[in-house]
Amino acid sequence: MKSLNILMTAGSRRVPLVQAFRHALNALGVPGRIIVTDINPLSPAVHVADRAYRVPLSSAPHYVAELLAICTAERIRLVVPTIDDELTLLGEAQHRFQAAGALVACSPPATSVVCNDKFETCRQLRSAGVPAAASYLPTTLPAHPQLPLFIKPRVGRGAVGAFPVRSAEELRFFLGYVKDPVIQEYLEGPEFTIDVLCDFKGQPLAIVPRERVVIRAGVTDRGRTVHDPRLIELARAACATLPFTGPVNIQCRMRGSEPIIFEINPRFSGGIPLTIQAGADFPQLLLKLALGRAVAPAIGSFRDGLWMTSFETSFFLDTPNVRMHAFVRRPRPVVRIAPPDAGVVLRGGGVMRTGPASSSRRATRRPAFRARRSRPSAGARCWSAVCAG
């Protein structure tokens, strides 16, 4: 059976997600490996994945080319982006990944652009009749707005720079303090995340609402699944307004008895382990889609009232393991492909020989960042994970 290798970008602290994809592979009886990328050898996911590659920030000009080189080298069939910064970029490059044999589990770029802008998200939803928070820019804010309000960066994540505003004095201060802010009505009711998974045609396959009971650093620390038809229908309405692909998490609060959306993130949520444990196995459904299998919608099919209470855990690493064995050598992006007997010219002047005696996947490549070469262990070729300079 052909392996189904998965590339998860920005592994960071997403150890449960790596483990969930590994469990999904095992449950389906499909061989495969989970490859992660990151910029830091101390990121926990680097140490639980089958292999890890060091890559630049998504803002780097060759970021997509780096990922494509990894996809080719590792025979990747499914790419799972995990951070907002790269969603539009990878959405625009989906055809390039498909040419390399990999599906990208992310929404169309136009959707990612809208969802990355909290003001535009609510504006479009409200225009379509979907309940969303009343949102303003500093230039559109009424002269005497009704307080309290909530202010946060128009583009941001992790609840960074988000503050309640309870007085005119606080409003004046935070309008100058928060860069490029959006101001929203203050929603005081219980907060929910609605996890949604859509297929590659935009059809919702699973919808799981979760109450966020305790939130720490923007991530659910304690929460429970809630089988509430109002929340499920709200998610359906959002999916009918904006075309999604892959995982989506919809943030909302109750205003009286009505749920109101205030933000949408077209990626996996931090609380996704609860949804998976409740029976909506998003990673397994994605793997089935990548295998070309038919997946029937199972909206509302999950265990209701399941609680999650989370805690920190740690890895303990010797310095040599961090510095020398965290990352494997990263393939260089190909700039120009020469005839088979001439080799492939790589960015930076290196040449990867691809003649009859050497395949493109096993040929020697120059490291993609300046580093000391370590002594390889048996069968492993590693580079020091310490950046030069």
C-alpha cells in the first residue's frame, strides 16, 4: 500500500495534533509518516514527529518553495497548515502542491483573506444575514458608542492585544494603544468554539460546538462539547456564506438566546483534541479524503457533554540532542530543472545530481541554512539546529 505522508507546518506546541494524525493512520491501517516544520529546535512537536525540517518564517520569499521541496523529498500527500499567517499563501499555491502530488487542507485564498480580517469577517456575515458582532473601525465608530465595547487588532491571533472597553477614557486610550484596531460590541454570554470540517468541495462533513469554560492564552484550558442545534445551524450558515476547505473554527458568544459570531479561523483550533475525543475524528476524515475515499457528512454526530481539562507537560532534552538532532537536512527549493543527466540547479548555486545512479530524492543537497554538520547517527543525516550568527 502506498504511504500517506503528512506535512504539518509550524508544529510548535501541536503535539496532540501530531499524535491524532498518527492515531488516524494506525486506525485506517495506512502506512505513513508525520513530518513537521518549524523554526525552533525546542518546539515540542519537533520531538514527537517522525521527521522535522527547519524552515524560515512564512513571510520569507522562498517559504512556499521550501515546503514544495520537502513535499517532493518526503513524498507528501497531505499538507496541513496550522497558522493564520500562511493560509492565504498556501491557498494561492494549491495548484503547485497538487502538481507535487500533495493536497493542501486549507480554504480558498479569498476566504482566508476575509477571515484574517476580523472587521471584514463580521461585515460579510452580517451582509448575508448571519448573526455576527457589530464591528467598527476607528473611522466608522459612532461619536457616542454604546458601552461596553471590545477592542482588538483587526488582524491578530491568540487574544493578543484584546481588551474590554468600559468607559470613554478607556476607549480613547486603547484606540491609540492597539495597532490597527477593530471595535466590536461586547458580548457577555458564554463563549463557544464550533469546530467544522469541510471537504475539498466546501461541503461540511462534521460540526462540533464546544463551550470554552476556562481560556488561557487564547486556548481552551477547560471545556465541554455541547449539542446545541442553534450553534450547529449557525455554523451551517457561515459555511454557506464563505467557502471553506478543511478545518475551520468559528468563535461565538451568546447574546441572550442567540449565538453571535465574532471571529472565524479557517484552521485547526487549539481545543481540537476535545472534538476528536468526542468522536468527530477530523484527522481521520482528512486522511480518507486524501486517499480519495467517499466521506458522508455526519453533522452533529459526536458525544455530547464530554469535558476536557488540560495541563502542561514537558520534554527534557540534552543540549547535544537539541543542537544536532532536532532537524534533518532540509532539501533546497529547485529553481530550474535541467535534463536528467545534467542534474538540478539549486538556489544558492548547488547542484543535485539526478542521473541514472542517483534519484532526485536521495541526492546530496546543500543545507538550507548555515550550520555545522554533525556526525550522522546510523542511517540519519542531521544538521546542527543552531542558526549561524
